[in-house]
Amino acid sequence: MPTPQPWLEIADTLSHPATAGRLSQVCDRWIYSACLCFGLDLDEQARSGFRYGYSVFQVEYSRNLIFAYGRQMDRVFNTVLDRTRSRLDVPTLRTLFGAKQRPGRNGTPQPSPRLAVMIEKPRWDLTLFKVHFGLLTLKGYTKGKHVLRFEAIVHNTTQLRCGRVLDRFGEIVDRLAGMVNRFTTTLDCLDIGFLPDNTLDQLPLPSTIGATRVGGIDVNKPRIRTALAAVLALSAAPGGFTVADLTTRVHTITGNTDYTVRHAAYDLRKLRGKDLIVKPGRSHRYQVPAPAARTITALLTLREHVIAPIPAGVRSPRMGPQTRPLDPHRPRLRNPPHHHANPLPRPRHHHGRHRGIDNFLSIGVPQAPS
């Protein structure tokens, strides 16, 4: 059985309630003995009753996946990025390589774009992608040759709406750990999707939410496909998403502002009727369960990458060697004949007896002598 590392044991205790008290003791020891002592000695501090209060502003929580082989890590991570980047609507993906040392305190201060074009005996490479949701950031990147890290960052703890005082530190860490878990689960669901039995038959049928009847889901309509893509892009949102978030995401994907909040609310009701999204409790935020994310991924993949290329790839049959294209200037039988402006009069049949022709039948009939 492997021996647990000391830093792993410390990391496991960060979410415990007693952690806030230990952090408070560390801060007190540093501030009162190393900083405040230059203004007030220990006796004056005790008589004045002056005390500091601590709060948490920014926290980062990461989870490391250690691979035995670096090539296997690159293959797995690059495959996940290729399949999930467009579905999560990741704006940029950076891959830096070629530097002789990793950017940091002892190396270059920032991973500038100049490093991305140097190919002189590279010693490391870094692939990084981020997904932003307000003041929350989820990201994944390679760290070293064998370590793959997924990280959740809260840039301002007020975004979590659980308090920012030091006593709430354990709850803050728990929420960030949950974000990392949901993020990795979402990546797995977007990478591999499948359709349960009879899904394609049941989606177009109407459903009910409580006593309200809502319409079905027709994947052939562009609007519902755009809504599904937007929901899939918001599936990694740490706190879920609202109707306004869906409207904004659809505008970002399509560039068309005709999609209104009313359209988004109705589309969300249809998705709720098919259990593709959930609305926990009386909240106004929506979440995408893991099985539903796999179903939406499979629907979009089937429609966009399997069905859509078939009509686009249909071509007209090739002409044989004896077939020649018709002259476009040659008149066709289906076209009406050209009429002259002043046509000549049509010759008519005459009733002259010398010809002995009947105008009705146009057949020569011999006349009896008078």
C-alpha cells in the first residue's frame, strides 16, 4: 500500500471546520508578532483589545491526474480537447512549446506568444484551455510531463454566495471541489455520448410539466439545435444557468439577436419535459444532468456529423461518353415559339367549285353536274 504524501494529507483537511481556526492562528502569529509590533508592543496590544478580522477573497482548487507515460497523457488530453472545445464554446486554446525552461519565477515572467514559435530542442510543452463563468474560471492544462491538472478558481468569493469570512473557508473549498468534479464529469459526457432506446421516437411527442402541456423537440429545426448547443455550452457552469444566460449564449453562437428571452424560456420548458435539464427546487437556475449531457451530445453529433453530410454529398450522375451538353441558345420544346410582331395571315380554304374541296373535312368530293 503506497504511503500517503504529507501534502496530500494537508489538502484533505482543508475542508474540515477546524481548518479555519488553524489558519486564523497562523495569521495572528504573523500579524501581531511580525507586523503590528512595530506600532504597538504586546502589552499595548493586549490593553487596547485591537483585533483583526480575516476574510477570503480568492481561492484556487486543483486536482492532479498523474500518468505513467507522458505520451499517453498528451493523447488523452488532446482527444478530449478536440471533442469538447467547440461544444463548450472555448474561445481560445493555447499550446506553448519550445522554451528552454518553464515560465515562472526562475524563467520567463509570462508565457508570451513568442514562445509558441520557438522550436529549438523543447524541454516542455503546455496546453491550456479555460472556460469563464463570471468571476469563476474552470481550466485544464498539462503540468510537466506526466501531470494533468484541472482547476477551479473563484476570483471573488462573493460569487459563491456563501460568505467570505474565514470561518466559511471549509464551505468555500467544498464548493470549489464540487466544481472540479462536475467539470471533469461534463468533459467526460461531452467526449462520449449515446442515445437511449426510443429517444428519437419520443422526442417529437408532446410532454407535460405539472399540469402544463408543452411541445416536443424537433431536432430538424435550426432553432432547437441552437438551443441544444447553447445548453451544452452552459452545462459546465458551476452554479447552473438562467434563461438570460441561455439567450446571451445563443446570441454569441449565432450572432442573431432575434432569439428573445421568451423563446429561451419556452425552449427550456420543452427540454425540461424530456428530462434533458433539471430545475432544482424553486430556483431560477437550470442544470444539465450527466445522462442528459450524453444524450444532447449524441443528438447534435448525429444531426450535424452523420445526417447533415448525406444530403450535401449527393451529386448528379455523371454523363456518359456519348452524351453532350445541350446548346443553351437552342430552343427547347417546352419553350413557347417566338411570335413575330406582324405575322403573316394564315392561308384559308376556299369554297370555289372549281377545286371541289369541302372546308369542313378538307377532302375532295366530286360534285354532281347541275
